[in-house]
Amino acid sequence: MGLGGCIILIAVGAILTFATDWDMQGVNLDLVGVIFMIVGLIGVATFSSIARRRRVMVPPTTPVVDETAPHHRDGYGNGYGV
């Protein structure tokens, strides 16, 4: 189940718990709504931890140039012959 399914479970659970006043014989819809919300929250937590583990760090494609190193000019230190 993806992130969207978890969010839908949370929404349906909240609707069943807070927005309805239906009475069904043998079924407590408030409890069913709370269970849906808990399962949705567990799903969101699981999905986010798995997504965090799947993230891969890609090394930079451009080479890193060290600008602090002194420039050497084949023995010509005074600028002649460059």
C-alpha cells in the first residue's frame, strides 16, 4: 500500500469517527474509524522509513577543483616564458 492509500485510510477513519452518527447493530463505527486511522498512521510511518532507506546519494558528476593549491609553471616563477 502506498502513501496515497494510507492517507485515504486516515481520511475514511476520520469520517467514520467524527462525521457520522450511524448506528449499525453489532458494529461500532467509531471504533472502526479509529482502527482505520491507526493503520493509516502506521502505514505512513512505514512508507516514510522505507523511502528514506531507498534514497541513494549520487556522487557529483563535475570534478572538484582545489583552488587553494599553488600554481606551478614548469620552473618559471617570475612569469616569463608563460
